[in-house]
Amino acid sequence: MSKQSGARLPDVLTDYLALVKGTGGQAAQGELNRFIRWCGRDRGAGDLTPLEIEEFCATLEGIGDDRSHRLAIVKMFLSHLHRAGLTTTNLARHAKIRRSTKTARFQSTKGIAATAVQLTQEHFQEMETQLVALKEARLQTAKEIRRAAADKDVSDNAPLDAARERQGHIEARIREMESTLRRATILEKGKKNTRKGSKIALGSRVVLRHKETRKSITYLLVETNEADPANGKLSVASPVGKAVVGHAKGDTVEVATPGGTASYVVARIE
């Protein structure tokens, strides 16, 4: 193993991101920072174990359409560690998302109900814009690969390796986004859900009032891949989302939080 095998993961990531530039590098940074936080920021690259990689990949199960893209980012980083001599084996082989028999049967279902994704108009348009940028980045990366491949010494061609990794990130993300957009249906903006007996569902805008503090919060319930709690978009698969779905105005819901169970009243549904 290289004498650099003890290099700390954050330092290795900094060098890696310098190689994987552009849209692909930006997409990789967030997921790899999460990976490093999970492993421990003081860990050396050479200390990683196959079991750790498998356990981390288990955290990607059930997170929605992004899981394959996130897995691809981690696998490419692990492959880079091996090529750079920082790990004795290619840990990318252990980066897998386990599928239960039940999950496999569900994913084999071809019905629309099993594959449809509902997005807000705003998020749909954002994804279309991102897809255009990714396809432009794809063309630029292809040019970089051709230039780097023109170097006859490909045995230690870092620019070529970096361009190919970047291409992998971009292609994986394009496939994910195209699949999501093909299956997407648009949530109707401004459609009121105020009739008596209305129930909270995907697309509902809900006002919740804390029973003790009396403070109100407003959330739009969206699919997992559109969730952005800081901007009022909450996943229906989140603890709050799961707690409120199916309830009506005036109902009290109990939400599990790190500080204990909190009680909210459904003040309004739109």
C-alpha cells in the first residue's frame, strides 16, 4: 500500500474534487461529505473496511430516486482511492444497495402507480434546467476525454481518469433526471382542498399549530426527491409527513422528534 494510505479522508476528498470539476464535481461534493461524516472525519483512507462500506450503503435504501446516483458517486470515489494506492482493495465492489425479495417484487411491477412521481411545477422546471446544463457538461467532458486520451502515456494519466469519473457522475445523473421527468405528473398549484372532511395527502399545503407553544408552521407535502424543509417543502416519507397524511382539519397529530414526542393540531389544509 502507498505511504499515503494514512491520508485523512477530508484531505483526500479535497484533492479528488479538484480533479472532478464542473457539474459532476458539484453533484459529488454533498454526497461525499455525507459519506465522510458517517465514516469519521479523522479516519484515514486506508482504514476503511468492506463492512463499513456495506453499512453506509444501507443508509441509501428507501431514499427515493436519487439512491442510484448517490451510490454511483460513492463507488467512483472508492475506485479513485484504490487507483491512487490509498486502499489495498477496491472497496467499490462492496458498495451495493441490498434489495429484499419484497422490494424486488415491487420494483418489477410495471403499473403506473408503482412508477409515477408527482412534482410541483417549480421543481419540474428546475429539473429541466439542470438537465440542459448536465447535457452541456456532457459535451464538454467528452472533449476533455478526447484531449486527455491523445496523450500516449495512458498508464498514469490523471486528467483522463478524472474526466472519465466526471463523465460517470454526469451520465448517472442524466439517467436519473430523465427517468424522473418521464414519470412525473404536475401537482396542481393553488388547488384548494378545503371541503369539509378533506384529508391531508401528497400536494397538500398544511398549517400545523404546536399545542404547547401555539406557534404555527406551514409545509407543502412533496415527494422525497423534492423535499426542502428550509423552503417549506416536506417529504411525505419524513416523520412529520407520515404523521399528518390522512388527517383532517382539527385533528391532533403526534410527531416523534429528537427531543421527544410533539403534539400538533392541523389548523388548515389547502
